[in-house]
Amino acid sequence: MSDIKKRISEVLERGYLLSIGTVDDGGVWVSDVRYVSDDNFKIYWMSDPKCRHSKSIENNPKIAATIELNYNFGTPNLGLQMSGTVRKLGLMRPDLAIKYVTRRGKPKPSQISNILKNGYSWYELSPEFIELNDEENFGFDNKQKMIVL
């Protein structure tokens, strides 16, 4: 795996909050969702299908998203900016539920059960473009880009 892919994987693994940008008839909208990812750079989250960003995705599955790891002033920027296509997953995904709950500590069976029956839907982002912002390793102006197809 190339250095850039390895670093992107590290950011995906260390992060937990994905900011997604959608567009609907009301204009642009940004929402934060907790996520999990896989080894192919796909990103998954749960949302209520009735909320604004979920409805927007139904009408326009193209989104932009960011993950930022260093929030403190004076620390080097480390994060991802990306664009891609989202699809709503029709199946209950116990594998994702377990991974989602495990990221927040040792899961209790009731937590996993609640996630599977809470009425939320799983969404999958397939990035088409990822930009790595890694100021410590590449400097501020030198963004590392990767196209994912």
C-alpha cells in the first residue's frame, strides 16, 4: 500500500465524525455523522431516513465530506476532504453495528440490538476523490490527492 493510502487509512481509523455536505431544494446543508469505514475506503453511517441530509441523498446521491482530526489551534492539519456517491443500504448490517458500537468501547449485546432495530438506515459513501491534508508530513500548501474508483 502506498504511503498516501496508508495515511488515509490511518485518518479513517482514528476519526469518528464525518461532515457531509448535501444539496436540496432548500440549498446546501452540512451534517455531522459518526462513521465506520472498511479497507476499501468506503464509509458507513446510520441516519434517520426522515432527516434533511437523508432526504437530500435520496434525490441527489452526490456529496462532499470531510474528516478532521486536529481541532486545536497550533496543531498541524490532519484530515480528509472527499467527494463521492452515497447509497442507502437495504439490509440490516450486524457487522457494521458491531464495528460502530465497538469503536466507542466494549459493546453490550443490548447496544447492538438497539442499533439494529432503531429505525435508522445505513448509508454507504463510495469516495470518487480523496484529498489528504497532512501538514506535518507534506506541508500546508502541498495537498496529497488520490482518486478512488
